[in-house]
Amino acid sequence: AIKHDEHIEQQLSPVAIPTPSLRSAEQRERRPQTVTLRISAVKDGLRTHTCLQCGLNPVTTPVRRKFMYVPPWVYIGLALNVVILLILYFAGRQIVEGSLSLCPDCDRADKRGRMWRGLSLGGLIVFPLLGLLIGAPFSDGAMGFGAAAGLIAGIAGIATAISKTKADVMVVRKIDKKAGTLELTAAPEFGDVIAREAPHARP
């Protein structure tokens, strides 16, 4: 009888069931913070053992990134002319190319976020044109209303894309080549990993 009871107890003992963990992009802190880095350190490659975006996963091969900053005054060209906007855009932008240590998941999330932001910019052209085409059969006033509504929709699309990808995309806030610094808005984990594993990258 004792052996029979022991057999029952063994059968009823709890069994550990593995539970899947969230992907690093889903675990990442949703409140981006500002991180200032040395441009020289970014160009040489920010080598860390831990992913800069999630602060969780080990990294594989460093990924190449182009960091570009466009000052706000460039967009004055929108009120003037597309040609002037393009001239101001190329005259004002600054680019730093380097490499970062990211895990595959955060790398995909960053690329996906950049893609959606890029597509949303196209809405500034596509939606007003659609508004014009829809209003054309009616009157000039309807065309104007359609274009204005399309412009608002395009701006709303950009705002939505930025909001949905703010924790995935590293945004350049400023490039100061005289001071040799690059200012990024990224996940808080970015600054934590830099402070722990690459403090030389801080100015």
C-alpha cells in the first residue's frame, strides 16, 4: 500500500511547463530618452556585447546605420516651393555613417519602423492629390477642400507612424560636427548599455 501511495504522489508532482518569452522589441522600454555620443566612436563602430536597443539579447554581427539630421528651418521650403525645399534639404542635412551592436530582433524592428516612417511621408503627396481628384468632378471649392483634407490626412499619417515606432527607431536629434557629437533619441537601454560596456563613446 505504501508503494502504491508513493506512485500516486510521483504522478501528481508538478511539472515545469516552459513559457515563451516576449521578443526583445516588445520588452523594450516605451519611453525613449536622449543619448549623446562621440561621432568618432559611432564611425569606428559601437562595439558592445549586449543589444543597444533592448539591453537584453547578445549581439551578432554589427549593423551599418546612416544617421542624418535635418534642421527644422529646412521645412520652411514647404511654404515656398518643392524645389527650394529640396535645395534647403540637401544644403542643411548632416550625415554620420557608423555601425551599432543590435540583436536581430531590434535590427528588424528598427528597419521596419524606418520603412513605415518613410512611407508615411509619401502620404503628404498622395493624399492631397487624391483629394484633388475626388473633388475635380464637382467644383474648384471641392478640389480645394479635398486637397486640404488630404494634407491633414497625410500629417495624421506621419504622426501615427512616428507614435507607433517611437520605441523602435533611433532618431537623430542633432549632429554637431564642430563639437564632434551625435545626439540620439533611443530606448533607455541604449544609454545603459553604453555606460556599462562602451563608456568611451560618451563625450
